[in-house]
Amino acid sequence: MVSKGWFIPYIKENQKLFALVLFLGAIAVFSASMLMYTSGFLISKAATRPENILMVYVPIVAVRTFGISRSAARYAERLASHQLILTMIEKMRVRLYDMAERSAKQTKLGTGEMLGLLSEDVERLQDAYLKTIFPSIGALLLYAASIGALGLFSWPFAGLMLLYMALLVFVFPYITVLVNRARQIQMKKGRNELYSHLTDAVMGVSDWLFSGRQNDFVEGYERKEAKLLALEAAKHRFIRLRQFLAQLVIGGAVVFVVYWSGSVVQAGSMPHTLIAAFVLVLFPLTEAFLPLSDAAGDIPVYQHAVSRLNHYEEQSYEGLVEREAADETPVSDGVEAVCFDQVTFGYEVNKHVLKHFSFSLKQGESLALLGKSGAGKSTILKLLEGAVVPNQGVVSIQGKPVQSIQEEVSSYVSVLNQQPYLFDTSVLNNIRLGSPEATEEQVKEAARQVQLHDYIESLPEGYHTGVQETGVRFSGGERQRMALARILLQNTPIVVLDEPTVGLDPRTERELLETIFRVLKGKTVIWITHHLTGCEACDRMMFIEGGRIEMQGQHHDLLKENLRYQKLYEMDRPFSVV
């Protein structure tokens, strides 16, 4: 029941800022490359004693311009990237702490292991963006752009450099992944074990002291640390060897460029002042390519971190489902979820809306309540909510009179009205009204259940899109689904549907009803309605007239045995066909 990944969804939520980071990074590298290019040209041009000062003055201005733009773009890129990371990590931490709260009750995690999960793995996700995703995308774009620019001078040589520089861009990173995959995972596991082992031991230090086994703990810890240090030493040896080979590749690239540019100059196809420019521009380019190997080497660590997070998140959701299922069961055998016992009520003296009205519902049972306007359907809702008090009889919820739980009746009963009110705030806040303490991830999970998540994600600002007063920017079906998601967060055992499909077209009505009964399965549902469309989904049907029960039973039984119901069904049936 894991709801989403740990990378792409967060990038989609912040795609504008993500694009800005990449753009600023590209500007910084472009400025650095052009700085070296113009510097090389300036040096060569100045050495030729140009006949006009403008021949060197313009390159001098360009050098200054690119020098300033490189620093400014790099600074802006750092600000934007850290703002993006902080925004995403903030949401990840909320999701993780919510997961930890559920997991701690369902999995046998030590305190150290849980802290390691929340610190080590979050840090890895942060590094994945800063050290791998951003540099890799920027380097690949730069690789394509530089080969394309070189192709303007010579496509054969551009093809040669395409293959040669692929050593730094693709081959070395791939070899790094192959060599370090098992080693990196072992190192991460080792650090996690050391962290959890030390944390749990510190919290239980008195047990170690009282048992007299403190030396055993120290020796065991040192053995694990020695293994970890050996792995790290092997990793650093490989890195040093790879860096040495990479520098040889860069040296070879310089030789290739010098030879090619010299031959082109001799052929008269290019001025000699560009030789130094082409050579110097290699250094900022290769500087962007070198981190790719380190970035790729950490991919197995990120995969392991995500795998671990998904594992515990699955366990936490499984535990949540089990607890919710337990919460939805009756408090005790034989106690009805809803009971009207000989209830009589009237708004005026001697003018009763309900007369000796009795019915009961078990937990998880659904009832379709039908009748003409003024038959008493809305009065039943008011009595159940405790808004009015019966003149005679008792209305009880889970064996408790409504008057005795008046202050907390909202924790037992929730209502989906004909026109649920949406406030002039974000979609997130409107859904969260069902449970103000709900995390953003819980809100999104509720939206997924009512099949509204993808639509909300497509909005300009996603869950932070403004709803506007009364929700005018949304259709009737979308407003009802949003209110239904709010009810799911409220998580009451009893839900009253007060004609929620009034005003909807037949297709939207049918789809909404299917969603309602699917997500409310296991809850006690009272559906107040005027017609029979979709009533087959209810366990029982009850018609009231003049404050009394006119007929009740299951749909298929009434359809077989009750002539009046057969006529009503045939009259109403055309309206349920799409």
C-alpha cells in the first residue's frame, strides 16, 4: 500500500524550481567554459600584437563578464538547489515521522534502528539530489552541447571526442557501480548496524554494567568498526586508481585537441588564436564530467535506502489497516451501531414527525432510507446528530444514548451533505478538516481512495491550489469526492449520506456512488435518498411515510414479494440507466 516513490513525485511537485536549478547550473558551467575559451583567445591574440586595441578590448570585457556570471550563476544555483532540497526533505521527513509512528507499533524496531532509518536514509535521499541527480543531468546536457558545438567546426573530430569522452561520462561511472555495488551496500549496512548498536547500548548502558559484560560490548563494537574501516580503505584505493586513469584520459583529450586544432590551423580553416581557446575549454568541461563516477558509485546506496524505506512503509500501512479494521468492529457482541427505540418527535405540540419509530443497524450494515419530502428523513439525521431531542424513546449509538455523548458525537457520526461546503483555502486544508492532525501523506492517501489524487496533482499548485469560496472552481462530483476524502480522514464508525448525488448527471452519480460504497465498506452507512438509483448496494431498504415505517427489507426480497416496490422500481429505473 505504498503510495508513491521517493524521487519523481517530489520532483513533479517542484518542477519549476527543479528546472531553475538545472538552468542556473547550465549557465554556471557555460560561463566557466566561455571564460576559459575567451581567456585562451585573449592570450593568443595579445601575443600577436594586434593592430587595433579593440581586438583585445572586447575579449577582455568578455572575460570579465563570464567571470562574474560564473560566480553569480553558481551562487544562485546553490541557493535554488538548497531551497529545493529543503522543501522536498521537509515533506519527506513528515512522511517518515508519520511512517515511524505507525511502524513503531507494528515492527520490532529498536530505538537506534528507527533513528538510523530517519537520519541515515533521509540524508541519503538528500545526497541523491545534490550529489547525483543535479550533477548528472547537468553533465549529460553539457556533454551533448559541447559535442554539438564542436561539430560546427568538424563533425568527424566531434564524433571521435564523443566516443573518447564517453569514457568519463559513461564507462567510468558504470565500472564504479559494478565494483562498488556490494561494497557500498555493505558499508551502509555496517554504518546502520554500528549506529543502532551504539544507540541501543547507550540507552541500556546500565544493563551492560550490571551484567559485567561491558568489555564484550566494546570488543564487538571494535570488530564491526574494523570491518567497516577495511571496506572504506578498499573503496578509497579504487577511487584513487580511477582518478589517476581519469586524469590520463583528460591528458589524452588535451593531446587530441592540440593535434586537431594545429592541423586545422595549418590547413587554413581556423585562425591560430583558437588553439589555446579549444585547449583551455576542456578543463571546465572535464571538471563537470569527473563527479559522474562518484555520483554513479552511490546509486546502490540510494537504492538500498529507498528499499528499506519502502519496506518499513509497507509494514506501517499494513499495521494501520489492521488497526483501522479493529477500530471498525463493534465494541461488543450484541450492541447495535445505531438504534432508534420507540422514538416519537415533533417540532410542534401534537404534530409528530416520527411516531413510535424503531429500527437498528449493526456495525458495517448499510441502509437506504427513502420517503417523500417531509416524511421524516432529515429529522432522523438531526436526532442521530443530537441536534434535537426525542419527545419519547431513545436514540443510541453503540449502546450509548446520543445525549450522553453530545460533546463527542462528531467522533461517532460524519455526514456527507448534498452540497458540502469548501472554504477559500487550499485543497490540502479543505480535506484536512476531517482530521487537523493528519499529515500531508495521509491527506493524499484519502484523495487516492476517492480517485481524486491524479486530478489534484494536475492542478497548477497541486494540493496547495486554492479552492475559492464554496469550491466554485470544482464540479459537483469533485466537491463531493473532496468531502468524502474529508470523511475518510475523520474515520467515524457511522456515516450518513444526505442525498449526496442530487444535481449530478447520471454517469457522475453512478461513479460517485460506486466510490462511496467502496471506500466506506465496513462502516455503518445510512443513505437518505429520494429515488432508487444505486440502492441495490445497500444491505437493507426502508421506506417511511407519515412518521412510520411503510416497508423495509432487502432489495431482491422486496422486488420479488412487494408489488408497490416493484412499481416504484420500474418507475425510477429509467433514471438510473446511463
